[in-house]
Amino acid sequence: MLPDVAVEDLRFDVRGLLPAVVQQHDTGEVLMVAWMDAESLQRTRELGETVFYSRSRDELWHKGATSGNTQRVVDLRVDCDADTVLVLVDQGGDGVACHTGERSCFHRRLPLRRSAPS
Amino acid sequence: MLPDVAVEDLRFDVRGLLPAVVQQHDTGEVLMVAWMDAESLQRTRELGETVFYSRSRDELWHKGATSGNTQRVVDLRVDCDADTVLVLVDQGGDGVACHTGERSCFHRRLPLRRSAPS
């Protein structure tokens, strides 16, 4: 049984935002990372679906409202610093989280680079 | 086979940082979220262990250098916007990522709140 955190204890950044990591609850896939302000977090909790804050459009964004790829919220976790949330979801619609049509936004690799032998 | 991203294509924020989500590669546990600048990312890739940028101390931070709880990097993923990295690791040491002694920094819950019936 995990201890609860109150929303008042969350530490939003200077812009009033915190990063939200979205993870498929049963497979563990990290689907995307987006941002939430206090209002989008409140709407996420009330609606039971993810609502984010779009930094580029400066507005709330109900994920999947147009595409149908909504994310049903199964659980919300808060980290030790209370400045990041982990949103456990069931990815709905076509099962696609990324606007590119990929399951996860993290569908590209950055190669590891080893130091050249001296 | 995932396509590669070049480090030059990453989009660091105005502070020169990007969020790094750290996930245990085999179990899918999200262990923590920290920040990387270009130098900590380069050191992470070369060392094969996570190196972060500490915003509070304004310095690089080799995770586990003092505690022994280093994180061996298995893979690095980049999201569609190229402004967030997902670091797949094998959590070493005592298997503990959080400074509180918990396995994951996300060990607390934020309860969902349903609207009161009207």
C-alpha cells in the first residue's frame, strides 16, 4: 500500500508545470512524456483520462479528444521530490500514443558511444 | 530495429536541459526522472552509466558514485519531439534508485478524484 500525497504538496516549476511520464499500466511501456499544470492535473483526476498542458499552444489538451486515442488513468504516482508525476494508463483508441502513429513516442534510439581505446 | 537519432538533433530547453526518464530495462519499472545537459548526456554515453545534471547544485552528478547504486545503461531512446530521453538501465548496487531507500522514486500515490454526483 503506497502512501498518499496531497495535491497541495506538489512542487510545480516556475512556469507552473511538472513533467508527466505516461506508462501503460500492464506492460510497463513508457508511452510519452508531457506537461501538466494544476488545472490539467485536476481535470485528469476528475475525468479519469489524461489532460495535459501544451507549452506550444498555451492551452489544455485532452489527449485523444480528436484522434480517439484517449488514455484511461489507472493510477497516479508522485516522486520523492513531488515535482514529477507518473501516470499509469490504459492506452485506448488504436493503442497509439504518438502523433506519428507509433505506439510510443520513444521509438528512436540514441546510440551509446564508448570511448575510443587509448 | 529502431531508427537512430543524432545527438545534434536533440532539443535542449532554454536552460540547456532535457528530462531523462530512467526505466529498469527488464521489468519496466520507472525508477526516477532527472535532468541531463549535453555534457552529462555525453558522459552517460561514454561511461555507460547514468550521469545527470543537478539543478539544485548546478553540477554534474554521477548517479551512485557515493552510494554504489550506479545504473548501467542498456539503451537510450529519444521521443518524437527529441526533447526527452528514456534511459533503459540495469539498477545496480542495492537495487535502489531513490535516496529515500525505496526501489523507485515514484513510491507515493496521488488519489484519483471523481466528480461528485450532481
